[in-house]
Amino acid sequence: MYPKGNLFIPAAVGQLEAILKEPAGEARGVALVCHPHPMGGGTMHNKVVFRAAAGLADAGLITLRFNFRGVGASTGEHDGAEEKQDVRDALDYLAENYPNLPVTLAGFSFGTRIGSEVGMTHDRVVRLISIGTPVDKYDDFDYLENLRKPILFVHGDRDEFGSLPNLQKLVDKVSRNTETELVIFENCGHFFDDHLNELRETVRKWTVRYL
């Protein structure tokens, strides 16, 4: 049976199914995590999304992950671009419920392509985490050259959707204008199969540095 979320977020398409987790201690911020492509089976329950969210919670952040439109119990239909509005709706939910806490926005694959474009200009988002950046699938990541917020890139050296040389070119451009860090896992594909715990710890350590 498909696991359900624990809340629904009001959204332009009706509602977005989501899961909200609070950290063990006092909250030091909030985080939003965006999942990979729905047409490839991507949901908020994806193992990379789950580990990234766990790392953010380990850092002391209230963490929200949600299903894009048309996924699980989220209403609407997959579009491929309109999902950016879903990200805005999720950020609005965090702003309304946690108005004084800064937001860390993380995305995996399609989730980072959609989420980072919204987060880079959103007033509440103070830093970005891009996991498995699919630079070979989408050739329009150049917008990140205008980023002025810290960003962490986490990537596998055998990523099927983003070669290291192409990702390095992007990171080099982004780093001219903002603080960047690139963490590469060896013998690692797009889905971080044998590196999920390392992924969680990498996200935690980088996030704690800014709190």
C-alpha cells in the first residue's frame, strides 16, 4: 500500500500531500525537499529525498517534503514546469506556519531543477542543496549563475544524468558569484545506492555550518 502523508497543503491545484518532521531538539530553521521526476516514479518517499530530509532534521530543521501535483494524493496533473508553483505553495505554507525561521531548499534530480529556480529568488530561502544535478538531461541550469545564496552540490561520479565535467563547468560558473561546495561520491550513480548514509551526513554537516 502506498504510504500516506501526514498533512495536506493548500495549493493552486487544490492540495499537495506532504510529510512534516520536527527535529529532536529546538528547531533552528525549516527545510523543503523536492522529489525527482514523477514520470520516473519520483515521490516524496524516494530514498534520496528521505535521506536528505533526515540530514536536514539531524541539523535541527523542521523538514517538509511533498508530492508534486498528480503524485500520490496531490491533486492536479504532471506538467513539467508548473510544478514551480507547487514549490511556491509549499514555501507559502512554511512562511505561514514558521514565519521567523529561514528556509533551506533541497532538491533531487528533477526536484532540484524545479526547486532551485524558485528558491534562488525567494525571499525566505537562504541556501540551496542540489543533489544529483541532471545537467545532461536539462541544458538550462545557467540561471544558477545569478545565484547569490550558498549552495551545496552532491553528486556521484557515475551519475547517468549529469557527467562530472559538465557539472564542474556549472559549479565553476556559479562559484564566481556565491559560496559553493561540491561533494563527489566515488563509484556512485544517480540514485546514491551505496552512499545514502554518506549523503545524509553530508547534508547535515553542510547545513550546520550555516546555523
